[in-house]
Amino acid sequence: MTPLASKQTASRDYILAHITEDLYRQTPISSVIIIFIVVFFWLALKSQTNSVMLNVWAMTLAGTALTRLLIWFVRHQNPERFSNKTWLNIFSLSCVGVGASWSLIFLSVNDWNNLALLAAPWMLILGVLSAASVALGQHIPTFFSTPLPRCS
């Protein structure tokens, strides 16, 4: 391996390590905020929407947030268990679950003519998307894996 190739590999590994660390550093607070938002919106919408589907949304989203928190804990305890690339792939996969779970809130809407009721999930989704784009923008697969399930 030439000195230039060696330097590029070391530089790539350094950047990958920092991206991984930055994404995982945000996981505890983002997971807690997700759970807080779930509770808040569940309380606000429980009398206005299909309660069974609202419960499914709340449990699924809280469950995926807790799963991501568990992944963070496992990585925090033993970061050498996997390579940084593998940890990023695991994080991206967990973001797909969280993103898909966010979109389930629309299944709880039972009155599509009530604009106020429709506005709440849209404001929630668009607000979370804008925050996620800033937080996850440093890793393109994660950046796209979070919002795409919400938008489909």
C-alpha cells in the first residue's frame, strides 16, 4: 500500500469513527424526546381519533425508540463489538424502524374532513423531519432511511 493510500484509509476510518460517535451521542436525548412526543400527542389525540390505531402508533414508536436506546446502550458498553461501519448500518436500520413508526400516526385519523385533526400529524411529521435532517445529515444512508418511510 502506498503512503498516500494508507493516509486516505486512515483518514476515512477517522471520519467514519467520528460520524458514528456523533450519531450515537444523540441517541439518548432523541429517544427520550420521541417518547415524550408520543405521550403528548397520545394524550392530545386520544379522544379525537381511532384510539386502537393511535395506541398501535404510540406503542410501535415508543418500542422502536426504546430499541434504538438499547442499541446505544450495547454500543456504549462494548463499542469494539462491531466495526464503525457495522454500527452505522445498525443505526440506519433502527432509523428505518423509527421513521416507519412515525408514519403510523396517519392510520389513527378517522375524520379526513377535519382539517385541524389532519394538521396535527402533518405538523408533527414535518417538524420531526426538519430536526432529523440536521441531526442525521452527516451520514447519507441514515439521512434518507429516516424520512423515506414517513413520506411513503
